[in-house]
Amino acid sequence: QKEVEQNSGPLSVPEGAIASLNCTYSDRGSQSFFWYRQYSGKSPELIMFIYSNGDKEDGRFTAQLNKASQYVSLLIRDSQPSDSATYLCAVNINTGFQKLVFGTGTRLLVSP
Amino acid sequence: DTAVSQTPKYLVTQMGNDKSIKCEQNLGHDTMYWYKQDSKKFLKIMFSYNNKELIINETVPNRFSPKSPDKAHLNLHINSLELGDSAVYFCASSQGTALGYGYTFGSGTRLTVV
């Protein structure tokens, strides 16, 4: 089982719709969860982080965490063509030292 | 005033050569990392340094040699380059290892071995 799993997509949504991106993780001890956005040819950019069960909202983005189900998701409301990118889920894993383990990313395509 | 800067941005070299990538951060962070992103976009940690001390060394061929002269700099030297080393290498930094705020990534070095 991979440490962090994401559907590679592409996930296609029309402009203005809600995009829902999902991620599962294997380490029950994980405490911190991150969503990064990566445009083609660019570096990953942190857009959200969440530590507690429930929802965390920041503008058009909402991160959702369910530790019992080992599941974290990212909702993007009012999707824009500029949101088209690969979204990487990252989870902290403690192997003596903390490290951030990434999923393979979900490619999002928002059509005008 | 780039937060995490890497040089060079592109590197094309022949098999068997030795090359280095440099990274510098001006965020005052004390932990730095090297990640490798392969052609399938999978981002995998290679090394981590905390205050110049190596704390994470994943299963990486010993042809890869990281070095941190101070907590603001982290370099990666690669000996005897192979075709499979072709990837984008990202440097990142964070404050401590508690992952309170995630990592800040550099712009990446695209290495192509021919």
C-alpha cells in the first residue's frame, strides 16, 4: 500500500463548478496534512494545510480531514481555468524524523 | 528576494559525468531537503538536513552526495550520472521538522542525462 494515494485524473470540471480532490493515507500517526498546487514546469506551491478533523476554509478552498477514515480532501468552489494544475496531497510521516510524503497528484482541468 | 533559489535551472549532461546543484534559502529556516520528481510527477524525498546535520537519507544510490555548509545552503553532488537520474530535483526548506507550515520549494533543476 502506498503511503499517500490520489487518483491521477485528469479530473475535468466546467468553469464555476466545484472540484473535489481526494487523498487517502496509510500512517494512522500522521498529524499534518497539506495540499500543494503545481503548475506545469513550476514548483509545488502550498495552498492549504489542516491538522484537525473537520473542515478548514480559505477563500474558494476547503480542506476536509477525517482521521478515522484516513482521508483528506480539497474542494475548490467556483473553479476557474487558472485552477487547472496538478494538486499534490502531502502527509507527514514520522520515521524517527518527520518527513513530508507526497501523493502522485491529481491533474485538474477546468474548461471555460 | 527569492525565498529558495536553486542553480542551475537546467542541466544537460552526458552519462558518466559528475555534476552539482546548489540551493540557498533566505527564510531563516533550519531544515532543508532534496526531493526528486520523476517523469510521472511523483515527488520523493531524498535527503534532509537540520542545522547542517543529515537527518534523513532515503534509499538513494551513494553516487548522490548532499552537503550543507551552513543552514542556509544545501548542495547535491551526483557522480557517474546515469540515464535514470534524469528528473527535476527540488530543494525545499522548513522551520524545524515539526511540519507546522509545510515546506517552501525552490524552482527546481531539470536534469537531463543523455
